[in-house]
Amino acid sequence: MKQQQGAALVIVMALLAGALMLGMSGMQSALIDERLAGNYRASMQARMNAEIAAAEAVDENSLAFFNSTHSLSDLLELSWDELNEQFSANQSALNFSCERDGQFECIYIPLTLDDGSYVIAKGIVGSTQRGRAESKAILLRYVADAEMQQPFGSAITSCQDITLRGSARIVGGVIAGNNLIIDGNPPPPDSASVGGNIVYPDWWGNQHQQRVENYQSGDDGYRFSESCDSLGILDDDENDRSYFERVASALNVVGAGQWLQEQGLKHYYQENNNTFNFTGGSGSQDASTSYLGVTGRETSLNIDKDLKTSGRLQRLVVDGTVNLFVDGDFDLGGNTSLEISEGAILNLYVSGKVTLSAGSELALNSESFMRQDSAGISRPAVSIYSTYQQIDSRSGITIGGSNDTYAAIYAPGSNVDIGGSGALYGGLRAQKVVMSGAGALEYVADLADYEVSGGGTGGGPPSFSKWTEEL
């Protein structure tokens, strides 16, 4: 006993102190992990609440949109409290749809902005008193469901007359709201349904008697019952937006000049107050072959003046999916060929007159006229939509030269003049059509099943083209 100095007590106390420190450290780590897990659970629940609200918006048959002056970036940055404060006067439009212990925890807000209609959805968990987790805002672009139309059900659909002169040839059927006039010795169309009369020389009728007997006219009881502008592209919507503006609102459209400069292609073009001109290069910089678009991507460009081709330009090549809006005339001339690369698509929207004195070329040996765009939708390789409305004797669409042109042309307010010795492969819808010379129009049968959304309005539930937390 005299030799004992209390070392065992010291060692035991040290071990107890160490064990206590390890236990407290483990407890602190467990508390932190519990809080992290709780925060993660709350953030995921807030995200799920936002998705519940977004899903309810998608399922809603009728949404009450109201106007907002906010930008999309500002809206996505608003907190839950800021959303309530900003839109407190529109409580009926907020559409709260989740509730927990008397607390609303998800919301969707339908808004009409300058560039279209959107739904902003957001979710929370908890309250300011007991802590809160907020989701990021979910953005959905609203696209009104509209009745689908088949605007190219025949080689030519003309709301008024179709006139065939010289040896002009049509492979496919024609539909006319008024008369089919034969002037010359053209081969007969495969079929004809006209609301007026079929006018032709007796000798021509005798020569093609069997084919003509199968034609339908007003005398046979045929009535032209189609809407000339079945897509409604000549009409503004309730917000005074044109059809092209409605189409552009769903796209990321930039100025063609800006896009070319960003690609380092300033030498492709020249422009003044009235004209944007693809010139084929300037000085020592050659652009005789110029490119629009990027393979595998969608590019949407705007030109707010006349578009022309001239100078050294020989080939204008389209890659990827290109949406080109021309607020003026479109003149493809100067011996320029418009070439659509394999897998590429050109959607051309023109408010003025269209002149195609040169042609387009497609690699039809390896790929069909109908192609899949960047959204997986089957479209013609070239679609031309014209909102020009006839105000003088010059046709709104003029196709000449000796080259082949592949396009589906929709011009319900324009007269179309096809001359020269080239051919149009595709389909055509217009006010009045005149074909002369030795030209041809050969119908692409796949266009019969091609459907386009009409007018951007109509009954049925909405659809959404974007679901994302990012712009």
C-alpha cells in the first residue's frame, strides 16, 4: 500500500476523458449528418412540390395567363416571398396546389411576357418560423394546342385559278377554288377538282378525253370547301402578334448579321438600310460557298430587310435546322444554288415577295425529301411560308431559271408564277397559280401526311415545349 502512488486513477480518468471526447465528437458529427440529411430531404421535398405544381399546370385544361413586365431571368431568381409579393393582386391566378398544416407549399403562375407565355412553378417546405427550404423555379414554355392541318394534300392547291400554258407539266393532282385554264399543250394533271370550270381547247380535250372525264368541276357538283389559309398565317392573334412572331417566340432568334459575326463570317455579307446581301466574299476573303447553320443544331436567324444573293456567291449551304425570318423580299438569284446538306432543314418565313431564279439542290439519292428536325418532327427539307398579300400584278412567288427547286411552298395570300425550264419538287398552296414554258411541278407524295399546327390557337389542353430550371 505504501508503494501505491494513484497512477491507476489517473490512467482511468484519462481514458474516461478520452472516451468522453470521442463520444461528444461522434455525437456532434451525428447531429451534423442528421441536419444535412434533414436539409437534403427538405430541399428534395421542395423540388417535388415544385414538380407537383408544374405537373398540375400541364394537366390543366384552361390556364388564366396574366401579363408581366419581368424578364425570364428575373422571374427565375424571385424567392417564394417575392413571388407572393409581386403577384399578390392575382391570388386567383396563383393556383396554390399543395398544403401542409395550413401552409401552401407549391405554386404555379401563368404569365404572358414579350416573347411568349410561360408557367413559373416553385415549391417550399416549412415556414419562416421553423426554417424553410425553397426549390429553384421551374420554367415551362406554353404552346397552345391547335388543330393540325395538312396544307399540301395535292401538288397544287389554289384558292382561285390555275393556268397551264405552253408545255408546263404537273405530276400529281390539282385543286382550284375557281377555274382550271389550259392554254397551250400541257400534259393533263393526274387529277383535278375545281370549284369553277375546266377551260381548254376542244382539240386538247379530245386528245386527253379519258383523263378529262375523270376531272371534277362545279358543273359536276364539286364545291371548294377548304380554307385558303388553313394555317392562319395571315391573321394576328388576340395579342396582335403575327404568325411569324408567334413562331419566333418559341425560338432563340438572333440577327443574321450578329450570328455571322460571332462565327467569324463577317465577309459573307454586306448590308445597308434596305438590303442584306450575301455577296460570296469581300476583297481577298472568298465566300463563294457560304454556310448557314451548324450540323446537329437548330439556328434561328432574323433579317429585318430584303435578302438578296449576288456577287461571287455560288453556293449557299444549309447545315442543321435553320429557321430564317425575312421581314422583306427574298431574292435567290445571281446563279446561286441553295443547297441543303444531308440531314439539314430550312424553314423560310418571308413577309415580302419571293424570287427563286436559281434552284435548290438536295442529296435525294441518299435521303428523302421529308426529314427529322432537331425536335424529332418530320418536315420537308425546305419549307417556304409567305405572308405577302397580292396588291399588284407581279406575283408574290416567282420561280424561274432552269434549276430544280425542292420545297413545300405555302403562300395563301400570293399569286405564284412558275416559268422557265426547271422543276419544282414538293407541293404548293397559293391564291392563284400560273405555270408556263417547259417547267414542271412534281408532287412529293409524302407531303400528303405532313401535318402543321394551324394558327396557334384551338381547343384542347396546352402543351409545353420546355421544362427546365435554367434559361
